[in-house]
Amino acid sequence: MTTSGRAAVHVKAPGKINVFLKVGAIDDTGYHDVAIAYQAVSLCEDVRVTEASDFSIEVTGSVELSRVPVDGSNIAIKAARMLAARTGYDGGAHIRIDKHVPVTGGMGGGSADAAATLVACDALWGTELPREELLDLARKLGADVPFALTGGTAIGTGRGDELSPALASGSFHWVLALADFGLSTPAVYSELDEHRRRHAQDIFPADPRPQVATNVLQALRAGDPHMLAEAMHNDLQAPALHLEPSLAEVLELGEQNGALAGIVSGSGPTVAFLTADVDSALELQVALSAARLNVVRATGPVHGARIVAD
């Protein structure tokens, strides 16, 4: 058993927006290859870990928590146990999560919790696992966990966990409309598959080798929100809207009130509105709040999971 001598470790890990998501055809294993342009945003999860003889978890936060497990099925406990098994650590950890990323909201909140727990436990226990091994554990935990670990702006291929950094400049300003319900990622993918079967892929064609569009990469590199607004795309948006038609009204309301563009983040139901600058973001936040939507502002890109001082 090793220990760093720390009493506790506090780590922040970001939620993400998929500014581009192309979904390939379903394969024999039931999975899809995807091409994703990820951006980490300033809506973050706070994870504090202290030493313990066993593994336990408590969860608080500003979002709906009823769908968050507080037992061994929580992805953060899975992350801690996986790290302990990899490094031979024979103690435990108490994990306290303060959640701000919406639960089952398409922003990778659970993945952020897992990434933060890996970083926090590695520091707390003094196990000093090399970065590549942390990334290997992250891939085993879920497709979005590696990006929550690295942050910034990146392209994800394969299941979304094969990452390559993307050149990005400047800062993008987002207004996020948070739903009071969740959407199941498997259910949204199933709806996409069913749409493709029903329409012989005329409406939702499946590229066998999806790629991120060149204009997305150019917009990110230029740091130009107007260019990015024209280039954003999400293959999962139409099936998400089919499952939750109310999201179409949210998209329309944001674009009527000054957003350059709106997009369902990942499998939804969070809707991310891109704005021209901070003043436009403030104005849109006020307008959507007046319409009784639960909205927050965020900027991106930001760093991945990182230790912060209390």
C-alpha cells in the first residue's frame, strides 16, 4: 500500500459539447464507429477523494440527482477500483462528487466523474501511473472518459475514444439549456438505427468510415464562432427530437433570440447554443431564463481533469 501523504485531493473535470458528431453504420457487435469534434467547456464536475479502508461515494450538486447511483455501479467507484487493481493499491477511497453537468444530458458528466476520480486517486495514493496508462483505464471505463481526462478540443474516432488533438484558437461562448429529464444514449442510437432502416438510409445515411468535416476543423482553428455555427452537425439530433419533440421548441427559441446556432449535445437532451461573444451570451441567457428555461453560460475550450487547490 502506497500513499502520497495527502489528506484529500480535489479535482475538476469538464463537461463536453460535441460540436460535430457523425455516426457510422452499426457493426456486428452492435456498436457504431463515430467521428466527433469534442470541446471541453467550463461547466465542471467537482470531485474530492479522501483515503478510506473501502470504497464509498456521496453525491451533491445543482442538477437533478435521482438518476445518479450511489453504490458500486457508479462509474467513479468503478474508476477507483480499476486504478487500485492496476496499481496493486490495497486501500480504498471515499469519493464526494459535486455535480454541475446534467445527468444523462449528453455532456459526459459521468465520464467527467470517472476521469476526475482517476486523477484524484492516483494523486492521493501516490501511485503515479503514467499518463498513457491512465488513458488506457479511461478507455475501458467509457468512450467519453479519455476526452474528459485530456480536455481542450479534440477529434474522437472509433468509439469516440481514439483521440487526436485539434488545433483551436480563441474562446467560444455557449448558453446551455438544461432539461429536467434525461435521454438514454442507447435509446437515441436505437432510434437512429430505426430511422435508417425505415427510410433505407435516404434521410439518415450511414457513412461506413465517418470523418469530421473539414469546415469544422477550419472554424475551430480560426476561432470563428460564425464559421463554427455554419459547420456544426449532430447525427443524433433528429432521433433525439423524435423521442423528445419539445427540444425542437427550445432550439427555435434560442435561434429566435440571437444564438448563431443551436445543437443537441451528444444524445441530448441538453441543447447548446453558440453565440458571437460574451455580451450575446448574456443577452441570450436572460431571454431564455425569461422563457422559464434552465440555462447556464459556459466557455470552451478548457483543460481536462486537473487537481485544484482548495
